[in-house]
Amino acid sequence: MDTETSTAMVLLCSPSDNHVTVELKQIKDLAATLRAHNISVETLYPPEASTEALLNFCKERNISYMVTPRGTTCRILDCNSGKHIREFKESDLINFLTKGNT
């Protein structure tokens, strides 16, 4: 594992307008995994805000990506543009976030 800290800052959450039920355990487990790879993580649970409100929250705090666990994948949105980047498997998400894709 690389000891350098990623420049990506991530919000792990499940927006209230998300149509997938995300358990707190999923959020905590993914947060622990990302932190183990030196990725800065904030978490919000339970889902009380819309995607738009969460994107504004991210912009105010200079958070790069909003990540929502979705079963075996994670949905990632770019907080600056509000655009969906893609669905990642957990290992691919870690690679994306640690390879300077901020």
C-alpha cells in the first residue's frame, strides 16, 4: 500500500432520491476500505438529502466525488460537474481514486 494520501476527497452516502437501499454497514465497510488506502472520506447516513443537495454540500467542502454503494458496485459522481462518471467495482474505485484522477 502506498503511504501517500490521495488528493481525492470522497463523500460516501445514499441520496434520498436514490432508488437503491444502502445499509449503514455498506457505508462503514467501504469507508474503512477507502481510508485503508489513504483516501479521505466523509460519510452521511441516513439519507436525508437529495442528490442535488448533497452535491452542494460537496462543493462547499471541496469534496471531489460522491460515492454511493450499490450492491457489488459503487456509483461515482463528480461533485464539480454533477455528472455520473460510472459504476465501479470496489477495487476499480480504489484504483481510480488513488491514480490521480481528481
